[in-house]
Amino acid sequence: MAVRAAVAGASGYAGGEVLRLLLAHPEVEIGALTGNSNAGQHLGALQPHLFPLADRVLQETTTEVLAGHDVVFLALPHGQSAAVAEQLGPDVLVVDMGADFRLKDAADWETFYGSPHAGTWPYGLPELPGGRAALEGSKRIAVPGCYPTAVSLALVPAYAAGLVESEAVIVASSGTSGAGKAAKPHLLGSEVMGNMSPYGVGGGHRHTPEMIQNFSAAAGERVSVSFTPTLAPMPRGILATCSAKAKPGVTADQVRAAYEKAYGDEPFVNVLPEGQWPQTAAVYGSNAAQIQVAYDAAAGRVIVISAIDNLTKGTAGGAVQSMNIALGLDETTGLSTIGVAP
Amino acid sequence: MAVRAAVAGASGYAGGEVLRLLLAHPEVEIGALTGNSNAGQHLGALQPHLFPLADRVLQETTTEVLAGHDVVFLALPHGQSAAVAEQLGPDVLVVDMGADFRLKDAADWETFYGSPHAGTWPYGLPELPGGRAALEGSKRIAVPGCYPTAVSLALVPAYAAGLVESEAVIVASSGTSGAGKAAKPHLLGSEVMGNMSPYGVGGGHRHTPEMIQNFSAAAGERVSVSFTPTLAPMPRGILATCSAKAKPGVTADQVRAAYEKAYGDEPFVNVLPEGQWPQTAAVYGSNAAQIQVAYDAAAGRVIVISAIDNLTKGTAGGAVQSMNIALGLDETTGLSTIGVAP
Amino acid sequence: MAVRAAVAGASGYAGGEVLRLLLAHPEVEIGALTGNSNAGQHLGALQPHLFPLADRVLQETTTEVLAGHDVVFLALPHGQSAAVAEQLGPDVLVVDMGADFRLKDAADWETFYGSPHAGTWPYGLPELPGGRAALEGSKRIAVPGCYPTAVSLALVPAYAAGLVESEAVIVASSGTSGAGKAAKPHLLGSEVMGNMSPYGVGGGHRHTPEMIQNFSAAAGERVSVSFTPTLAPMPRGILATCSAKAKPGVTADQVRAAYEKAYGDEPFVNVLPEGQWPQTAAVYGSNAAQIQVAYDAAAGRVIVISAIDNLTKGTAGGAVQSMNIALGLDETTGLSTIGVAP
Amino acid sequence: MAVRAAVAGASGYAGGEVLRLLLAHPEVEIGALTGNSNAGQHLGALQPHLFPLADRVLQETTTEVLAGHDVVFLALPHGQSAAVAEQLGPDVLVVDMGADFRLKDAADWETFYGSPHAGTWPYGLPELPGGRAALEGSKRIAVPGCYPTAVSLALVPAYAAGLVESEAVIVASSGTSGAGKAAKPHLLGSEVMGNMSPYGVGGGHRHTPEMIQNFSAAAGERVSVSFTPTLAPMPRGILATCSAKAKPGVTADQVRAAYEKAYGDEPFVNVLPEGQWPQTAAVYGSNAAQIQVAYDAAAGRVIVISAIDNLTKGTAGGAVQSMNIALGLDETTGLSTIGVAP
């Protein structure tokens, strides 16, 4: 019997991507689609790439519309998910692709979002230590942020293995879809093409506490993070360059071994052969992450680079992967490790 | 029992794309992969997006390597396919993604390619009138050129319905992957980004006689084609703007009706609702074609615009679709109409 | 004594480009800068590339602010220029980069813009037959649309020389800056990168009557135009592919000779050597136009391709060039034929 | 009397850019242009954006051809400049845009380039402490690498003011022109568009010792550098994110003050107002650098971000600026701080 899934926020980029993936998912039947300002419109006009759903009409995001599904994906502005989830009740699997339930520390939430903390849900990054167990059978999933996905896949193994010091420096580039579909002048094609620009510099980006949370849990001590995101002239993809000082005596071989061990059995994490570097184009539209590690002896730092598709592994693919685990399906069902390139 | 498929020329763009599609094809098992200058290398280094095949090693393109498969896809420079096909024998399905067997007229071939004509194979565009019948059970398939695919889908219905005069004017933009993976200075990223440029202007492009062939067959008379291709700053996609003078008395409704009739049952051709226009992003990585028609009363012309992915519907997707028909499989097996967007 | 110039609409793309050019103009001193919704802001935040003007503050667009200048450039939404010009009086040179005064035919205006016709000003395309004479000493200039600039430079010589029939077919690609700086979802970087899409197909684009006006004047008879604009994934540039049937007996040599004659003395129009094709990258940020002609004997058509920068020669450069003529300065003052490439 | 300048390597990107700038330089007359594999070709076919030089023919790179000029710009593969300079003699100003004479430490050179060290010339970054004095009257100039220019402008003031610890972490993105015009598969437009990828990770990039040299000189102690370059999908521009731990007690105000003091009088370095961030588009084609600083109290790091055009300030603009100083001209002659945007 098919899993019936609804998507709230189907006209945006996260909503469109989860629909793209669910259309290819053999166990899922797509139910209600909602969108606030676009309610009443055909999906074909809003998401013309989702040809099989072109004639579907967006409904209002209400409990009535979303009720009666096995799974509800929420692609809503932050602050709205708690109320929806409560109304849907405890038996519906609610997968929140927004930020509301990612952080464990209420003070962190309030500092970065300026509103009361809604709570903490099981975290949808199965590749973390203990990640899968937290998701099995769960009826609530907090999908990680796109940057924290890329960055945690990159550095958590080093922290878990005790290889690096507790100060991480991260610079990551994201494609523009990470900034969403709301029309803002600085996101116009004329502005972003041919342009690299940073934002949220100096610790202000809301994904920073999520990285600290993941690193600290792996390290068993508080890890500080200097995170600089940059906007890159491409629609999709995150390339994260992550580094930390190596602990005394750590060798390049130890570093590499830690990553091969951590990810040797992971279906979606691809530790590249030596000499080959991650690139966002290779994971375009796929749920795979590419990882490569280097040990810079002169600078005494471990550098780990990861590439993901921010909308797939970084959002909707991670959501579907986590849903699969929560529902007891094979984790890879409906998901691909094959990118669309060139 | 699985269909075993080999790919000759697996390191290029057409070869990579057919592998991307075959990996998702439930009836196909991927056999030998060959590449001339890259023989001996791992596919992972050459096509890093094809993660499941990363450990496969390219072999030389020889009859021995290609023998013993049910289907052999040829992604070779033109002039090489005939010899390979002959050696493989008549029982192997040979799908040529090159130009060698597309043209019926030997003189046209010699004019545009400057070499003897190898022959004519059944033409892999099922949506043409009689197109499917020509492919059923065939052991040889000539996959159309990418531009002729886009352009024929756009104008053949108008010619078949007798709506337009016998002079077509076509301007089409292609992503750079259409020019292949051989490193040439004018194809460098530094040169193509931020740049639109034409080439083969004035009738010189080798895809012109193929368009004339398709239009003339539909019209029942010789159709002339003015074709200008332009290179667009994007990796994939063709947007073709095709027009011809309307025959006297033709109305906009008649034009629209002809396209809805021609493509109403086609699984991969999407005649868009009025007011919506084709865009290459919507078919990125998909086997779908988007079509829209307009009748410009002031200029007296029928304008038809089509968008395809040059590597998917325009090459490898068309190849797999035609293979499906030739093998008696459901035509849509392993192919998607869902684009990767944004 | 310096020419004092004001710019109304200085926060948009046309306004920014005219300021970029005026900063390099040795005879011009930049006076008031206005912008409606952005009044009160520093230009540095809105146009960060115009470093020397970073500390200038935008004022409201009022007669008081714009008064007292020798030249006023208007980069306003259409419909607003007439009132401003009237208030400035007949002694100020008013250069309208909007559409209001381009068309001679009031009925055309009303059909395409749906409002009363404001009038007709001398047309700022000096390269047209008689174009310079119309501008000398004028106190009013209607700067042509960007597409009509590219397209008229391409086909007017063929019409003026009587070489082609009176039906033109034009397909042109524009960079996204042609659509302006107002934030609209379909102009987001996520939407336009990797994407080619048409708009205004079938005769609806407002630049069509302007092309007809220019061609018809050159041909001495009514010329019909089928015009299809497409949006290309680049910030700047127009590539126009323009064609018409050759009149009986016309030869390739005649065509080429007509263009070399028409443009042999033009400082900004570059008829390329045979074998070389226009490309938008070569004119990036420059006031030059590249032109190439071809005669397709098989199709019986003359094809002319032009490349310009839509913001420079297509808008602000054409405006400054016309201002130079109107003021009796050397036409090329402050303007460059050198592109920024790669 | 005009300065006569020759350019060796005029067909590449650095050579083309220095010609673009010299064409606008009021004191320079362009003399011989050379290019090895392209000798005999018209520049118009190789650098179509340099319209005023279209008819110039490239000559062989020989002493005879280069002799008789006041200034010779060398845009040659590394290892070739020493011999050319020696033959030109001590009275000609030789400006080397290659790497040969940038490093002071012969061992560093040999480690990173694997060949004997040619020597050290005055370093063409006037904004460094003592930078101008080293260039005045000099007959030899080693133009810095593009990354070291961006990175040194970013961090040298912090080191010179003693604000940060001696371990720097740098991640910088470059447009593809930084990789040159030689056709390589991974630089094809099809590969780079939509793609971010790192290279030279872990200390291997040849620009690393140059950064160490500049930082160490400013700090008065050996500074280590972890440098990761990434290739961005744009033709031009470098965005460098540079950070180091703040020394104990350092405040955000101290950091900002140090940068305002260091660059307050610099004509080409633009420390942005607080709240505004550098972007490569704003310096496209200009010789300006944009700088912004942040102090991340939680991570205890000073983060400095710089944006330059890799071909202008990062190569040819820096070369012309240094030439101006060496020749006793106003440093800004022929150079612009205005970018081409959008």
C-alpha cells in the first residue's frame, strides 16, 4: 500500500525538489499540494519541470487539506511548522524542511531567530553517529540545513575520531536556489551571474549553531565555528571547504582512514580516490555527497571538502532519505547517486 | 532477462548521458565501456557524476570488446560507425548516436561531410509520422541530430497538416555540451560564459539537410531551411525558434489544433497551455520536449518554439526511447519527463 | 566649460550604465541623481561598481532637482518622460532612454502601450540614413530600444540598398539586464542560469513597431517583421539573427559591399572580416556593434547577425553618442569600442 | 613623448587585458605584439574585443621584435622571462606578469616550481608597506600573482598592525580566466558552468609561498597559510575569504580602524562601509579592490574579505599601476575604479 504524501509549500524550491524526488519514489503517492500566495494556480505554471503534475492545483495550507496523509512535508517559512504539526497529530509523519526543530539549545534558537524555540525533533542526517537510530520509527523529522549537511558530512568524522582541534573554519559556496524563490533584487540573474559575494560574515548565519551542535556532539566538547557563506553564480550546489588544526601527532594516513571507515558503508557519501576533488556538478540533482580530505603538513591543518546538491542531499533528498528510515523502507528507495552532468 | 548494453565512446558527453539513463533503466545491464584515448582509465575520473560506475575501466573500442551484447550504443566520431556495425553482425541492435546513417540522400551526405555515404538506418524519432513503425524490431537505429530533433518536433506537424509554406526559418540556441568534450579554445568557460555567438551561418551546419529531409517528407514537397545555430552560455539545452509563412486562410485555431492532435498521445512531447512558453531549464536532464505555437497575424507567420535537453531527448534519451521500441519494451521505460530545476 | 548632466532613475540598470559612461566623459560633470523608491540612499549601496559616486545620495525625481543642468537623462518607466521634459523647458537637452518618444505612429503606440501617444523626438541612432542630421543641435532625443538598435544596425543597410524583400524574420537573445532591475521571480538567478526562454512571441513585443518603422523608412515601403526575443543566461548583450529573402539576382558580393559601404566610416559599427562572427562577449561594456552578413543561396535568404551590449550601445552608450552629436562634441567622446573580455 | 610599450604573449588573457588597459592609457603607445603559436595571425581573430588593434599582426617573441620599446610586458609561461629580460638590457622597463621573480626565497621557488630560481624583482603591489618606494624608478617589476594580490590586500594590514595570530586560513574563488586560455577539458564551458570545484588543496598551490612572504614581512614573524583555491563559474573575479585568530584583547573597532588607516589614502582600495560586502561583479574590469572586515567574537577570529578582478588589479592593472610608479607617472593614469556591472 502506497505511502500518501502531502507537500506544504509546493511552489518553492524545496517543495518542488521534494516533489521531483517523490515522483520517482516507488512507494509514494503524491497527495495534496499547498502554497499560500499561489493557492488556486496550476503547478504547471509554477514548476514547469514537474510535467506529470502540471494539472494539479495548489490548495491553501490548512489542516483540513493536509490531513489524511501518511507523510506531510513542510516547506514553510520558519515559525509555522509547530502549529501545523500539532494539528496533524502524533500519527502522521511530519518532515520539516525548515529550521524550527533543528536546534537543541533554546537559547541558540532565540539568539539566531529572535523568537521562542518550538522544540527539537529527531535530526535528519542519518550519516551522523547514531543518526539512523534516532530516525527509525520517528513521526517527526527535522531536516538539517543545507550548509550544515555539507559541513557536518565533512568534519564530523574528524571530530568523532579526535583528530582535530576544537576550532573549525568553514567557507562554503552555495548556488542561488539556497536563497529561495522569493524575488529580491540581489538575487536577480543580472546580479548573481558573473558574481561571487559573501553574506552573514562573522558568525551571523543561522546555520552556524547547527554546525556547532553537530561538531560538539561528535567531539565531546564545545567546538567553535567560523563560518562564511558565499553566493556562487550557479542554481544549485554547495562546495564546503572545512578545516581545523590537526591534533599533535596526527598523520595524513590516519585522517584518510577515519573517513574511509566512517563512510565505507554509506550509500550516499562518496569519499573520492586520492587526487580527485569534489565538484558540485558531479552531484547535480543527486542525493550523493562527494568528500575529499587533505592534510596540510606545513599549515598543520586537516582540510575536508564536500560537495552536495543543496536542494537534494541538502534539503529534499535528505528529507526523503530520512522518511525512508522512519517508515522502515530501504533508505535508498527513490533516491539516486547519479548526477546530471555536464 | 536483462538486455546487455555496451557503450562505445563512454568518456564523452553523449556516452556519459546514455550511461546515466541506462543506469536507471530497469531492463538493461551495462556491459563493456570503451573509449579510445581514455582506454585504461577509470570512469570515475572521466565521468564523476556516474558514481555507480566509478570503478569501471574503459576498454579499447574493438569488435571483441563490443561483441556479446544485445545492444551497442555508438558515440563515435562520424565515419567510424559503419565498420563497427558490420563487424557486430545483423543480430545485435546497433544504436548510432553519430551522423553516419541519418541522411537518405547520398549527395547531401557528401556535400556536408565530404566523405562517401555509409547508408541510411531507421531514424530514431518516433514522434515523426510513421516513426514508430520504422523502429519496431529494427536492429539498426540512426539517432537524429540534437538540433533536428528539436526543430522537427517543432515544425513537422505544421508541414504534415499543410499549414505553412515550404520555406522555414530557424534560429536555435544550444548549450555547449552540444559541441562535445574535445578541448577547443572557443569552448573554454572563459569564452562561453556571458557570451552568445552564432556559427555555421548561411546554410553550412551539417544538421540542415536532416531538417530538410524531415520537413520535406512531412510536407510532400521540397522544403527549404534557413538555419542559424547559436551557442548559449549554459551546459545543456536547445531552444529552437522555428517559423514559416502561414498558407492562405490558415487560422491560429487550426494551428493549435494540429499540434494538440499530433502530440496529444505522445508521452514525451508537451504542448504547453496557451500563455506558457518553453524553456530549456524545465527539460534539464529529462526526455521531454516542450512545444508552444503562435500565429503572428501581422507577419503572416506560424512560429513554433521547442525546448529539449540536447543530451537527453536530443541524443541519448532519444536513443534509449528508440531502443525500447526496437526491443519491444514499453517506449518510456527508464526515461523521465521530469526536469531538474531550478 | 563642463556639461552638467543629471540622471533621473539612477538606481536602475540604464541609469547606472549612463553614469558609468559619463564618469569617463571628459566634458561632463555629473549633477543630480534621482530615484524614486530609493531616494535618500547612497549610490554606493545601489550601484557598488560606481565607486567614485559611492557617497552621492539619491534625490527625489522632481523638476526642482533636475533643473539647472545642461543635459538630463531620463531612465524612467514609460509614460513619465513627457511631463518631466515639459517642465524642464526647451533649452535643456533631454535624453529619454525610455520608450515614450520613439514611435512616429500614434496608433502603433496606443496598440502596443495602451496609453495616449506623447509625441516623437529625434531618434538616437546616428548610423541610420540621415540619423546624425536629425540629432545635431536637437534638445530632445529618443534613445532607441535595445533590440531595435541591434536589429536596425543589422538590416537597415539591406533595406536601404534594396537587396531584400519586405518580410523580415528576427530572433534575438538578450542578457537579463534588458529586463531591468525590478525583482520578479522569473528573473531570479536560479531561474535564468542554465536557461533559454522566449517571450513576447508572435508579434507582441513592444520593440516590434520600432523595427518596422526603421526598416520601412529605409526600404521606402512597409516591411513586416516577425520578431522573437529570447532571454539568455548572461547579464548583458544582444545577439540578433536577422534575415529576409534576397531580391531576385542579388549576390553575396553585393550584400557584403552594401554593408562595407554603409559602415565603412562608422566609428562604432564593426563589419567583421569574412569568417569571423559577432559575439556579445566582444562588445561587453563597449559602444561597438559587431556585424556579419551571409547569403544563403540554398534558402535564398540574406542573414545578418549583430552583437551589441544592450546597456551600452543599446541604451546608455547610444544616449551619450547622441548627446555628443546634439551638443556638437566629437561623437565618440567618452565612448569606447573596446570590450571587456573574457 | 609617449611611452612605447610592447607586449609579449598578446594572445592570452593577461596579454589581452594589459592591451585593453594600455589602449586607454594616455601616455602609452602600443608597439610590438608577440605570441608564439599564434605569430602571424591578426589580433582581431584572437582578441575580438580589442577592436582598435584588430588589424595588428602578432610577431614571434624575439629580442629583435621586443627591442626598442620603453616598456616590455611579459605574459609568458614561467621560466622564460629571465632570458628575455637579460637580452633587453637594464634600460628597458620589464614588467613580468609571470611568476619568475616574485619569490625572495630560492628554496621556496624550487619547491613549488621545480626549477632553478631566476631571482627577485621589485614587487608590484604598491599598497604593501614600503611598496611604492620599491617600485619608483625601477627597471624591473614582478607583478604579484592574482590570488596573492587579493589575499595580501586583505590580511597584510592585520599583520602589520599586530592584530592577528600567525596562522592564516584562506579560501578564495577565482573566475576561470585565472586558469588561462590553453584549452583543457576541465576548463570547458560545459564543465565549469554550474560548478564549483577546488584544486591545489592542502598547500600545493604555487601562490601559497607568495602569501607567506607578504604576511611574514608585515608581521615580522613567520606566518603559516592554509590556502584553498576554488574555481567559480564566472570568467573573471576573485573573492577571497581570509581569517586568522585575533590576538588577545583585540576589538572590532581596532580592526576596522587599522584598515581605514591602511587604505584611507589608497586610490584603488575601497574599504566598504559597514554592512556592505565585497562582490566580484562590482570590480569587473576595474582596478579597484573591495575590502570588508569582521570580527567574529564567538570564534575569536578576524575575517577579511576582498574582491578584485583577477585580470585587472590581479594582473594587468597591477602591472600598469606599477609601471606608472616606475616611470614617475601619476599612479592612477589610465586605470579606472569603475566596474562594469551588472
